[in-house]
Amino acid sequence: MTTRVPFDLDRYLEGIKTRPCFICGCVANDPSFFHHRVYEDSETIIFLSKYPTLQGYCLVCPREHREDLSKDLNKAEYLRLQEMVYLLSRALKTAFNAERIYVLSLGSQQANSHLHFHVAPLPRGVPLEKQQYNALMVENGILQIDELEMARLAERIRIALTAEMTDQQASSSD
Ligand SMILES: [Zn+2]
């Protein structure tokens, strides 16, 4: 069982206010914005959160820098992004035998303005008072997962996601 370690929120907030967009940096393969990638296509990129509070915690993002969920995506673009959120949710459910899948769009105009969806699997057996926001907040500490294990997690999710995408293609061509 992976335990949580304290997270330096003040330092993190100071850092994200001054750095360039971390999602655009990841898309551009800037090593200072490296994240373990799960999936990418011409429109979407999915990678593991660098500060996970749950195992398998992913971010789903448009590759292009879009900010306003209600204005910067047309309906078709939004629905394609949501389709990836749906398929990833199914993959996380399978890969982690999750009790629930949490989905949030967060971000801030002061930092992390690039639109992204948090998609995170809640394990079975977490006490009620430790579920929901409590399970997601970095203020309650983050999981200490080494790089090798992060790469393994990304691979595990990638395999499950590929299976979901294959199933979907098969059912849509029936
Ligand atoms: Zn960006």
C-alpha cells in the first residue's frame, strides 16, 4: 500500500504562477514538463498526474492551448474530449478495480489555465470520510510513487485504454 507524504503547497503555488504552461510544455516534449504519457492523438493527450493523491490519477487535455470550457471548444471538440474521459474512466475501472471514478475540470486563470480534466479512480474500501474531495486534495499529502512504478502505471492504463478503444471500434462497426 502506498502511503501519502506531505505536499509543499506554498512552494507549488509559487512555482505554477511563474512557469509557462505545463501542458503545452509536455506536448512539446520539454523535459522540464515531463509526465508519464498514457495516450495521445492529434487532439488529445492523457498523462499521469505528477502529484497523485490516488494511484492511476490522470489528466485528459486538449493538445492545443484552450482555456475556457464553455467557449474555447466547439460542441464536437468537447464531445470528442469527453469520449476520451469516458473511455479512460472505463479503463481505470478495469485496471484498478475502482469503486468510483472521479472526474473534475479544474485549473485557474492565475495558473494552470490550459483546460484539463482530472480523472482518478477511487480504490475500494476507502472510508467515507476519506473519499471525494478528501481523497483528491494534495493538502492531505500525495502518494510517493517512484518513476519506474509511474511508468508501469501508465503502461497498465494504456493497455486497458487500448482495449476499451478496440471494443468501441468493434461495437460501432457492428
Ligand atoms: Zn497550454
